[in-house]
Amino acid sequence: MIKHVNGKNDKKSVFLYTLSTCVWCKKTKQLLIDMGIKYDYIDVDLLVGAEQDKVMKELSNVNPQGGFPTILINKVKTIVGFQPDAIREDLL
Amino acid sequence: MSGWINTTEELMDYLRKNAQEKGYYFNKDSSFVNELLKSLLINLKRYGYASCPCRLSTGNYDLDSDLICPCVYMEDDVKKYGSCFCALYVSKDIFESVKLPASIPESRPKDKLFGIDYNNISAKRTSEKKWKCEICGYEHLGNETPKSCPKCGAPKEMFKEIK
């Protein structure tokens, strides 16, 4: 269910928790593509039942305040919402 | 509701009528609004109600009722930040200026986001039927199939029950 997007820039590991319906999530994905960042993402709304529950539990650990998109960088840092300045600062 | 709203235009007419009565303003970025309408329509078909496309719905009406667009957080968010969580609705100031709305913090209480007992929901879900779209593989939980596949648009006849 995790989807991979290739990019020239793979200096940091980038993982996105997203919704397929969320416009800020779409903008975030597009910005990363424009920046040439390699990333993985999971559209949580397309998961079903126990699989969705598992990912939501994982997200609550990663980002207790919640919200989509949540970008997890190098498995430690999070950026929540569409934050182009913060994304550029951290990933370029 | 899903019986008489089948297109983004119909959904927009419905939301616009409500907005005129209440004095709400829409984001002026029409391509942004159109993306949101498409997503709201997906949720309407998927869950039976047009819940917020920027938050995760459970499919249980009682748990999701605060998220039905315009959500209960919209008015306060517009006052506080100048737009709602999705930026479908904006303040009069933003509407009349050239400023674009930005992504804002989540106002929905944490216990609604994560306080749901996911194990309990799974238990409830297992009593429901599971359907799979034969075209794209999308899986749907519920006693009936969705009206059409929210992922690929295939008609409901393409859903087969899986056990």
C-alpha cells in the first residue's frame, strides 16, 4: 500500500501520511516532485479496516497532534500541513 | 443527500446556497475549489455524506458528523486563521484581498482524531461485508456496495463480495 516516488534527491528519507482526497496533500506531493525529492507515501483513506487502524496508530505516535499531510523526515522530524518554506529549508 | 447530488456542479450549487444564507465566502482560486469539490463528491459517494476531504472519516456517521462540510470547526477557523482547514471557505478579508489562504493547524479535538478505539472499530467492521472492485481492486466495507467505485468510477455491479 506504500507508494514510491523517485527523485534525484535522496539525501534524507521522506515519508508522507496523506489522504487521496486532501488538496494540501496533493500540493505537498507535487512540491516534492518539483524539488526532485525521492519519497514514499501512504493514502490512509484508501486503506481498509485493520490495516487503516494500524497506520493511524503509527501516525498518532509520529505526530500526536494529528493532521494530513504529515511528513516524516529521517524517521524523526515531522512537518504537518502544506508548509512549502519549511519543506524547502529542510530538504534542499 | 447523495440521491440528488451527483456532480461537482450540483454540490457547488448546494454549498453556495448555504453560503449565501450564512454569509460565508469561498476561496477565489477556482482550480483549488474544483479539486476540493471533486474530493467532497468522492466522500459523498464513499460514505453517504460529504465529509471533510482533508481529514480521515471512519464511515460511521455518528463519529464523522462534525466533519460534514461545512464542518463545525469552519466558522471559528475562518475567524482565527482566515480560512477553514481545507481552505474551501475564507474570511471576508482574504476574499477581498490578493492574499492566498495557507494550510492551518488542526482544530478538531485530539480525542476525535485518535481517541477512537481503533480495535473496537475493527470489531464492528468485521461484522460488515467486504467488497472488492474488480476493475481496480478498491476495497469497501459495508452492508452494501458503494454506488460506484470511488477510486476508478466503475459501476456498483463491478463489486464482488470477498470473504
